[in-house]
Amino acid sequence: MNEDTYDKGRRIRARVLGADYVRKNAGDDFAQPMQDLVTEYCWGTVWGRDGLPPQIRSMLTLAMLSVLNRPHELRTHVKGALNNGVTRDEIREVLLQVAVYAGVPAGVDGFRIAREVFAELDSDG
């Protein structure tokens, strides 16, 4: 493991998903290797690159998770996208694009999940 890349990934992951989320999802003995991989590889190596701003990375992630039918991760990344400065209107546009290119059911599910996240956030604040 590259400690610098891991540390960078840990910082980015906490900024995007929230420190509480990262703490709650810390791995136990079984899951820790996966958490380390995700932190170093996904967050440090890819999200840590300078080639795209965080907002664009978030929007791409929302589209891909919708297409792949990964509702749990989509819910997490809707919150992360908002943390990255992506607006609700931009999230709507991403999900409309998903519906056109990946199928209406994927778009409908994405809209449902995003609305649930928005409602949760609105009721918390």
C-alpha cells in the first residue's frame, strides 16, 4: 500500500462522503482489506487526480451507479455529490441523461433514490 495515496484517499473520501460515514463504514477484520483498497485505489488514485473537478467526478459516478443498478452506492453518492457542490438541478439532469441512454427504469430508480435522499436531508435541517 502506498501510504501517501491512501492518506490522500482518506481525506478525499471523508470530504465527499463525510467523516461520520467513513467511520461507520470502517472495516472489521474481514472487510478491512476492501476498505483499504477502496480508500487507496478509488479515492486516492482516481478521485485524487487533477484531470476532473470533484463535481464532474460526482456526476459521472451518479450516472454509472444508476446504470449499474447499485442503489446503496447511488444513495451514498447523491449525498457526496451535494457535498461536492453539485446542485439538485444538476443531479436531475444527470438522471434524465441516464434515462435516455441507459433506460427509463434506471432513470426512474435514480430519481426515486435522489428524492429520498433530498427528503432525508431536508428533514434533518
